[in-house]
Amino acid sequence: MLFSILHKIITFLPKVMIIITGITYLACNKKGIKMNKIIVLISILLNGILYSYTFSPPTVTLSPSGINSSFIYTLKNESENVVPIDISVNEFSKDIDGNHIQGEVVYDDFIIYPAQFILDAGEKRSVQIRWAGEPSFDIEKSYTVLCKEVLLPENERKNNNKVAIVKVKKNYEGRLYIESENSAPKIALKEINSPVNSDGEQELEIIVENSGNKHGDLSSYCFEISYVSDDDPEKGSKKITLTSKDIPKMISSILAKSTRRYKILWPEEIPFGNISVELKER
């Protein structure tokens, strides 16, 4: 009886969360509160309610050799049911806009123990991942630790033959970096453009480059934008500063030896035309 009630609650809960999100959006608009922060908070609360197990931590950096070449992750089953788990490590990269690109499974460079197991109700389990690849390299390597909750195999008929079908139920993605010796990010402004988007709106496009051999981000940086005018002193005094509050993607990591593009609508405070953009630490 209890499980039936819980099932109905969990089934109905996403619809309730959508309604709450809509009401919150209207309230935030009136008060001028950034909606992205509210959505993140709601997502965290919803994850904690719906997901049957936890996987942590989300980000780990290992050395290619020595005592820091392995790490122990922690999984905990928060439900009253068994959870079959499968763990793998995949190649990872990003495109110029920061979208994640999931690569192939890496079999030879990591030792995962255990890689597959059953997590009993309420059980807490440790999983060790050890780097087994080359002991030194010049550029940091990036991977995804993919932790999957799978449904136990079901026999289904296909062409009159029984086939075992394994279905994935819930995934966690952890970021895993293997750092190179003396690694450090080196982020600099590369290019400024002013394209027009598909809606005919003027945009400001800022491209930065991480020429270093380690990932980094712009969470502690800002873009200082000023209008450049020799003829109009008043226009020339226009200046604004944009941080990760204005461009949330600035907190997303920029992988070693890669570029990142940030697009925003042309700032209302700055006249369209010749501008100067500087990347500064806050």
C-alpha cells in the first residue's frame, strides 16, 4: 500500500514541479531575480527526491603516476530496492560553445573495481578508479565517469529467438581529469565579432582561448566592454562589466588547448559600433 502511494506521488511530482517552476518564474520576473539560479535549485531538489542512489564526487583530478593516480568514489542506495550499477570511463571533449561531446569507452587506460555490482537497499559502496595509461604527457586528459543504473536483463523475443535486453534507468556523469606535469590554464581573449542571429537581433560574440595544458574557467574573470569613439566623448565614456552572473556559461570549464565562444545580445548600455573588450580578473 505504502509503495503504491509513493509511486503515485513520484509519478505526479514532475507535473507539480513544472507548475511550481512556472509560478516561480512569474514571481522572479516581478522581483528581478535571475531565473537560472531558481531552476538550478529546483533541479537539485527534484534530483534528490527522484533518484534512487547517489554518486560522488562530481569532479576528480588524478596524477598519471604515484599515490594520486587513483581515487575512491562513493555510491549510496537511498531506496528500499536493489540497484544494479555499471561504471565506465569515456573520452570527453567540448565544442566551441561548451556543449559536451561524449566519446568512446576507454578500456585500456583505467582499472575500475568493481565495475559492475548490485547495490543493496540502503547500502553504501566504494568504487576505485585507477589510471593505468602512460605515466607522463604534455596536455591534461579529460574523461567522463559514467555511472549507470541498469534494469536487470529481460528476455524478449526477436525473430523467434530469446534475447536478453538490458535497459539503462539512471545515469550520473562525473568529470575526471588526468593532469600533466606542471600543468596550468592560460586563458586569453582571442576574437570579438558582432553577428546577427536568426531572429535578426544584433549579438556580441566573444571568443577566448585556453592555450595552457590544463582546464580552467572564467568564474573569477569579467569582460570589461567599452565603446570606442573619437568623435563623441559621451559615447566614448560608455562602459559595462559582464561576469558569470550575466553570462552563466563562464563558470563552465574550458579544456586545455581549446577555444570557447560566448554569445549575448548586444548590451543596451553600449552603442553599436567600435568597441573595446578586455578580459580581467576580478
